[in-house]
Amino acid sequence: MEYRQLGGSGLKVSALSFGTATFGGGNAFFNAWGNTDVAEASRMVDICLEAGVNLFDTADVYSGGLSEEILGKAIVGRRDQLLLSTKATFRMGNGPNELGSSRYHLIRACEDSLRRLNTDHIDIYTLHGFDALTPVEETLRTLDTLVQSGKVRYIACSNFSGWHLMKSLATAQTYGWTRYVAHQAFYSLVGREYEWELMPLALDQKVGTVVWSPLAAGVLSGKIRRSQPAPEGSRVQQIGSEGSRLSDEKVYEIVDALDAIAEETGKSVAQIALNWLLQRPTVASVIVGARNEEQLTHNLGAVGWNLTAEQVEKLDKASEIPTIYPYWHQRPFAERNPLAVPAYKER
């Protein structure tokens, strides 16, 4: 397993991390992607640790806290061997203050997550989304307090826009508070909007990227291609709800390129899609999930090798989408604005 520095911090995280949204089951506020129980979760943790994975990701909203509870039970006796990342901000109850990034909600959410995870600290505490109603100063002061208390080691955010993240970083710097070291972002061969603004920002500000949904809800799993269209009404047909709505033809072009490279390398479509992400600038870790041990072991096969520069270029070309304004206007001025043309060949 390869370990990478998380943004500008001194923390090293595994290139692949394990996401536990499949632990537990659905609830009123979140429709889970699986129903993994404690026994199966424990076995998956075994497999991950044996493979060198050291980062395990969950969230309070996953199955209404049940994912955290199951993960907490699955790591009993080996808490010191891994890093725990959990998230807060989304709704956890019906009350007016049971959501958001206010001081009230974050302190309560953190205490609840610590209890469910059965631990005295959270290694990476992540805001699941941006709360525009709470002043950024209130949110960051609260997160800094959690760090100073020892309950949280590092802080991160997720699903922020560029200005959300930059305003937060500037505010933290102004007051000397703890800054975000990572951003959990939606990014894949079929969802490359991250590259337009968040990637240049991350490069400039040394914010590590932790990628979620790297296989785009199964679109890049190898089960969807021209000869195997997605079943009517399936979740993979709803990728537009988790990123750009690409035309079927564009998706097939991307999968065609993946299939061709799979033939060259002997690797699977999913492994190639994951490996492509691991070669992108700013990417510190890619979150992989699994409903069973076989799927998990397969996904872990995405490390230990690299696509060639030619193969990366082939995937870049197949997945390229028209650039929106103002980025298309900035690129011809790259001699004075190098981040307008992301350094795809360098991580």
C-alpha cells in the first residue's frame, strides 16, 4: 500500500481508504447502500488492515448512526492501528437545530459520534456539506475548540464550492484557527468538474483530496457498456443526481477506453478507473466501499501498479468535457496562470 501526505499536514493516509456507508441499513434521513452487520464489517476491517489500508471513513448520517456503531464494534482492540474519519452537518433528527454547522450542532454531533464509535478521539472530522446560514467564524472556532480539546485531530470539509473553501481557509488563517487539511470531493472519469476550480485551489492551498464515489455509483464498475446497458430504473441510470449528466454515448466512449486498457493490462475496468484517480494531482486517498469481501478484495487491487502515461492520456481524452466559463478563457493565458491548465501529468 502507498501512503500519501494529507494536504499540508504531517498525516500520512493510505492511497485507498475504506468507506462504510454500506454498514447498517437505511433510515428516515439517509438511504443506505447496504446492510453489512458487525461480523461482516469485522472481516472487512481485517482485509483492509492486511492490505495496508489505514483510513476508515463513515458519517453520522449513514444509517442514522448505525454505521458508526458497527464500525466502532468492528475495530475493538485495534483502534491504534487505524485512522477514523467521520462527518457531520446533515440532518440527524426532526428538531430545528439537529442539522448544520452551528456550535450547538457540531459539539453535540461530535460527542454523539465519539460515543457511537467507542473512541476518545476522531482523527479526521469532516463537514459533510456547507452550511450557509451559520457564520464561517462560528463553525471554524467550534472546530478549533474540538481540536484543542483533543477530541479531534484534523478537520476537513466535503462538497464545498471553491469560494466556500477559500473563505474558510482565509478565515482560519486570519484568526490562527485550525484549517481544513482535506476536502472530500465527488470525482471520477464521468465527473470531472472537480478539476475546474477545486483542483487548482487544492494545489495552491495544499488541501488534500479524498475522493468519494470514484466509480460513479457503479457506472465504472465494468457492469455497464454498450452491450450491457443499465437496467431501467437502476441507480446507475441516476448518475445525474451525483454529478454531470453525461450522454449515454459519452459514458460508452469512456467505458470503451477502459475496456481497451483492461485488455492491455489484464486489470478490470473498476481497477483502472480507480488507478486513474490515484494519478491525479491533489488526490491523497480514494474511498472504496464494498457490499462483500470479494468486492472489497477486488477494489484493493487498484494499487501496486500504475497506468502508463499513454493510457492515462487515452482516458483523459475519452472523458474530457467542454470547459465552462471562465476556465476556457483562462487557459490561453496559461503562461501567467499555470493552474488554469491542471498539471494532469504531475500529482
